[in-house]
Amino acid sequence: MERELYKRLTGFMGTPPPFIPLTGQSEQASYPSGQSPNMNDSSNFPAGLVGPKSEDVTSPGPSSYPYPDLSLPHPTLRHDFRMCCLLNPKLSVGITPFGQRNWISFAGGWWSGSWGSGVVLPGGQDNQLIIADNSACLETNYLLQTDDNNPAYIAIKTRGWRTGPPEILAQLNVPELADLVDPNSYKFRLFIEMETGDVRYRDKVNCGMWVGSGMRKGSEVIYDAYRLS
């Protein structure tokens, strides 16, 4: 029994197959239930990528996974809302031990989606960290107000990265140049969380999970949020 357990543990800790990134905002992996793509078949990879050869990958087969016969639910993504945030000029905190730290406050904005619409209240902030290759780690906190006659307030937090060629990312830091940058030339991806105590919206936003894909447009940040369910 101990030998069998050892074999299972060492087999599971082999090198996993490489991560294959999606190349568009609306692309989703779709495999038949209970199946996974053949990693040796190049037709399963986006154009320009070649599947790894079996001799290059020392990963276990599905039969080596924990509970290999157990079928788990597949998460799905659904477009849920679009956000537009107006930014004030950034304030440089300086070069800290972690990189160039910038503080950017929100002047306002607006949003609309499947469960409501409203505005972004002034006073939110982006705690931004720029690293050596101009990639930006983005961490925001701000407040939404709904369009109801008696409005609800929803706290929202995002965290993510803006990555791409250094020369493209440098242009995004200049509002006058950001409008000229193709949003497909870089990646702006976010994790999004929301919370409220308002009974009209708490079942719609509390405990929810979203991922976002965005762009910089002048002094605005615009992103689409996709609910993970």
C-alpha cells in the first residue's frame, strides 16, 4: 500500500502541461464533458502554437489525477456589465522597494449591466505599481451608486495586471497618447469583487466572482466584466 501511495504521489507531482493563453476577449475553451484536449495534437492549439511532444512533457495522464473518475462542474463566463472610470492626474509616490508607486484618484464614471446601472462616485483610488518592464499591477477600491430613486451603494474592488510591449505600455501612461493605442496590442485583465448590504442587490453581487478585460482611453479606464458561474 505504501509503495502504491508513493507511485501516485510522485506521478501527480510531475510537470503539468503548459498553460495556453486565450487570444481574444470572447474566446472560451469548450471541451466535451469528461474529456480534455490531446496535448500532442497541434490542432488543439491556437494558430502559431505547437502542442508539446510527449518526450518533452513528463506529466501524468488523467488516470493519475486525484479521483480520476469524478466529474466536476465546468465554470462558465457571461458578460455582466461595462464600467467606465474617469481618472484624475496620477500622483507619484516614488520608487519604493517594489517599483514605481503611483496613486490615482477617481473623478467619477458610470456603469451599466444586466442587473442595474448607475454612476461611479468620486473618491475611489487606484494604487498602481509599475515594474521594470512597464507592466502595471493595478489595485482599485471605489463606490458605485445605482440609478434607483432611493439609490443603493455597492463597494467594488479590482486587482489585475496591464502587460505588453514596454513601448506600448509607456504610451498608456500619457493620456494624450493612450487614445492612439490599439487595445489588442496589450493585455489589461482584472479580478473583480463587489459587496453591498442593500437587499435589492445583495443577492446579485455578494459572493459573486468576475473577471474583466479593459483598456485605457485617454484619462478613462473602460472594462467589461464577465461573471464566473
